[in-house]
Amino acid sequence: MALSAQQIPRWFNSVKLRSLINAAQLTKRFTRPARTLLHGFSAQPQISSDNCFLQWGFKTYRTSSLWNSSQSTSSSSQENNSAQSSLLPSMNEQSQKTQNISSFDSELFLEELDELPPLSPMQPISEEEAIQIIADPPLPPASFTLRDYVDHSETLQKLVLLGVDLSKIEKHPEAANLLLRLDFEKDIKQMLLFLKDVGIEDNQLGAFLTKNHAIFSEDLENLKTRVAYLHSKNFSKADVAQMVRKAPFLLNFSVERLDNRLGFFQKELELSVKKTRDLVVRLPRLLTGSLEPVKENMKVFNTRLFKVKERHLFLTYLGRAQYDPAKPNYISLDKLVSIPDEIFCEEIAKASVQDFEKFLKTL
Amino acid sequence: MGSAGLSRLHGLFAVYKPPGLKWKHLRDTVELQLLKVCGPAFAHLKVGVGHRLDAQASGVLVLGVGHGCRLLTDMYNAHLTKDYTVRGLLGKATDDFREDGRLVEKTTYDHVTREKLDRILAVIQGSHQKALVMYSNLDLKTQEAYEMAVRGLIRPMNKSPMLITGIRCLYFAPPEFLLEVQCMHETQKELRKLVHEIGLELKTTAVCTQVRRTRDGFFTLDSALLRTQWDLTNIQDAIRAATPQVAAELEKSLSPGLDTKQLPSPGWSWDSQGPSSTLGLERGAGQ
């Protein structure tokens, strides 16, 4: 009836599938027996969750093995299978099963642990048992890639299922650390529900989060305020959804900054409120991107389109449309739009105004 | 000076409508430009449009201002022909016959030659010639009618579908080709459809890349005002220049005589007015 002391450490391998938090809880629960049973295992209940992994990994190196629970009936074979396949990632049901089984058996365990003799890693084990030891490499304390942690992080697994490209996120260490620490149920789920509420579809969430992973560090209340601000400016729900989709960083900007940007475009381009709205809905990157190129070419944007088009077509017809600064006879954008017609014809196009007029009548 | 000039502004003039501009916006712009001169005195100015051009088409657009708007109706009733240059592109077909429409089909066009195109244009002209006579409701039994028909001076003076009085190819460099079309009762869309049908006749496909009106009645490209010239002075001059012609023309179309004088127009147009009007009124069985 008594469990072989050798079998106890094998049980620990099955808990590898659990999430960080649960693992920490588990170690806390088994502090007492661990101290008595496993010499190599110095349980420290105060350890932080990621450190936990580190130590966890090291300790289980020697002691992890398959657990053949002699007292469990049909569940034993299941346990075997689940433990053997413990290396496969993101098996939620499996981990659940092992959790269930383990928690059930852990009750039994607790009672019987007192009776068991202390287990030493120096204890000789038989060949069969040695073969059955499955030792995963320990989790590294610091890594360049999230790949090492994906197996053990429910958060990361769920994000991958959503379609988030972790290879892009791991290039930003702060973001990657943040994601590792966040709890899916508590933090991330709230954020996802909020984004869905804004109007981003399920299949678009992955792309959005890949670009804007920093949104998790934003306060949900702030985000809601910003969306409310946009609604107050008469952007419809569909408009806001489209803007956030095209410019993922939009909601990271404070209300003040959004307001400044909207005002800037309305003033500089002398647009009506409705036209500014249309412009921003179609090109939300104007709100998030740099204003340098806009400011530089302000004159061009304020010139009527037909004027630029006519002049360009005339130059093309004459073969003088040279817009490459490196080549000779270069014509700058500024000159193309700002100078009056007569000077344009004489200096730039080297033609008469009559020729220009004749050309215009062929369009 | 401004308001006085504006109150005396009556008559017809032509502008050159650029592509991409709706005729309504053009009319509004001209009205605005004229009102700018003496703002508060005039709230509105009657500016009317003659034969319209759709947004993508370009060319001569006749406007009337003040009492000139009445003349627009008279011009319409004169049923004058108009000249267009129509550019086509071989090799594809779209749903609205324009180059930027939704692509329906792509074909090769190596087999198309200038001769084939000319032949097709001649066929088109011939069939429309027949339609011209038919829609004119002319009793061809009279000697005058016969002579006019021989000289090709007949045209319908009431509503009819688009009729092509002349069509020829000015330029052929596959896949591009340029046609000159003289027609009446047309719409620009029908002209684009014509390009499409020419493509089909050539056993290939074609889309229309440009429709440009070069003459509307007696207003030609030379007298058309460009965008930069849409101001009071230029418009006044244009009206002044056009007035005698307008008067002569409309008088002719109202007069009952068989006046076979041809109007000077570029190229080879044959639109003389006058005689057809009386003949058109005859309700004899058209033959």
C-alpha cells in the first residue's frame, strides 16, 4: 500500500504542465514532505514565480520521473500517458487531467508521506526506472526567446492561439517580460474584451496585438476615456474600429495629444469638421505618425490637386519631369506648386504660356 | 464698374471643362468668380449650362449668363452637331467602357490593322447615315430634299438616339488609337460604348481613355476659356466675341429658306443649319 519512495519523485514530473502560479502553490503545499523526502529539494515558499521555475527545473532534474501510482486503478495508465506526453505543449486537457489526478492523489499522498522513508538522490535505482526518467532541460532564467517559456505559460499559449506573432514581441524584452508576468484571466482577458467592444474582430486581434503589445501596459480606464472622447467628437463606432485597426497605436495616445493632432490638421489644412473627420478615419496614421513630412510639405497639401497634376503632366509631355535631386534639371516639389504660372512656364518648363494653355486644352 | 458690368452681362460663352470636374461644380465656380467682383449687390447670378459633359469628359462647354440662358434653349433646338476626339485602347474590356472600370476581359490585338479599323468606321458611318435620314422624317421625293441628302446635309430636328454624322481615325498606334467623331444627340457614355463596340467589331476588345469635345455648334477650342480665365473681364470679352455668330446662327435656324451656306469649322464638318429645320417639320413618310 505504501508508495515506494522512489515513486514519489516521479509524480513531480506530471506537474510540469501546470501554470506558474499553480506550480508555486504546489511547492508551498508540499514543503513539509519535500523537506523530509527529497534531500536535493530545498523548498522555499517565498520564491517568486519565475525564480520558482529556475529552481524547479534544477531540482526536478534528478528527481523527475514517471509515477506509476500503484493505488490508482485505471487512472494509472492515463497518468502514464499524460506524464509521458508531458513534453507536448499546450495540452490544457491533459494538464487538467493530471491536475485532477494529481490533486486527488496528492490528498492520499499527504497522509502516506509521513510513513515513507526519506529519499536520497544517491539511492540506486534499477535500469528500467532509469530509462523511464524523463528529464527536461531546466528553464533558463533569462533568454532571448519566448520559445523557452511558451510551454509553461498559459498566457503565451493563449496569445499564440489568438494569432499573435511572438517572434515579433520577443524582440522587445520589456514587452516580453510583461506578457510573461501577466495573468491571462485577470489582465489580458479584460483587455481583449475591451478591444472587442471597440469593434476589433476576433481574427484581427492577433495582428493588432502583434503590433501594439504595449497596450497591455495602458490603464483600461484611460483607454475607455479615449474611446469616449472620440465618440464625443462624432466618430461613429465603426469609424473608431476602422481607425484603431489601421493605426494600432491610436489608443495609446492621451486625449490631449489626440485633440492636439485633430486641431492641427483642421487648422493647417483649413478643413471643415466633417472633412477632418473623414480624413482621419481614412488615414488614422496621421494622428499617430510623425508630423515632420506633413509640415515640410504643407504648401503642397494646400495647393489644389488639379494644379499640381496639370503642371506635372505638362512637364512630362515636354520631357522635363525630373524629380530626382541627384540628376540635373531637378525640379523641386516646392517649385512645382508655389510659383505662379508665368514664371513656372518660363523658368521651369522653358515654354510659353500659350503653349501651356494649348496643352491644357488637350487634356 | 463691377456691378454695372455684371448687370449688363448677358450672352453665351464657352469654357474648357477639364477632366475630373463635375459640370455642376464648374458652373458654381464660374458663378462664384463673377459674384466675387461685386459681392453684396448680387446674391445670385443666372448661369446656365448648354450641352452637358460628364465628370470624366473634357472639352468645350457652353454657358449662358443672364438673358443668354434663353439662347441656350434656342441652341438646343437648333440641333447642331458636335465634334469629339475619342481615344481608345485595345486589349481590354471593362464594365463601364472606361480604362479604370472593372476589368471584364483581356484580349490580344496583333491582328488589328489600320485598314480594318477604317473599314469598320466606314460601316458605322454608313449605317448612321441611313438612320439620319430616317429620323429626319424627310420626304425624299422632293428635289431639294434629294439634293440635300446627296450632300449629306440632313439631320433630325427632334429627339433621336445618338447619330454619328462622321467618324474617322486620326491616329493608329496599337494599342492606342484616336478617332474624330462628329455626332448629335449623343452622351459621352454612348461614345465610350462606341469604342467598346469598335473593339468587338475588330474581334478584340477596347476601352475608352479620353472623350474630349472640340466643338459645340459654333463654339470651338480656340474660344473656350481655361480655368485661369474664368473671371469677369475674360468672360465679357468672350461673350462679346461670340455674340454676332450666335445671332447669325440662330437666325438661320429660324429662317425657312433653303440656305445651303456651310459654316466654317475645323476639318470636314458638314453641319449647316437652316434648311433642315423646315424639311424636318414635314411629317411625310420618311424614306
